Amino acid sequence: MDIKTFKRKIGLNIKSIRTKRDLKQTELADFSLVSKETIGKIERGQQNFTIDTLYAIAEVLKVEPKTLLDLDE
């Protein structure tokens, strides 16, 4: 798997969980202290992100960070 596909799958996991939690990108951004633009780019697989950002997003979504890294979903 190439890095572009890897980032895209993580982004799709984030988007899927976010929508199941009925959160808008703006709300996820506000609660995780990450800009809305960055959340959008992460969900589209267009943005590199730090472990801190991944952890913050997981906290808001109330999942373990490893859930966001699950590439089988």
C-alpha cells in the first residue's frame, strides 16, 4: 500500500466515525483544536498529521487511536 492510499483510508475512517457520531467537520475541528480546513484535508487523505492530532481527533470521536488506523474498514 502506498502512502497516499494509507492516508486516504485513515481519513475515511475518521469521516465515517464522525458522521456516525453526527458531528460536522466544524464541530470536530473546534473540539479537537484542529482547523476545519485541516480536518477536511485529513479526511480526503491530502494532509499529513501528527500523532498529537490523531490522538485529539480520537478523543473527540471517543475511540481508541488504533481504531482510526484500522485499514480493514
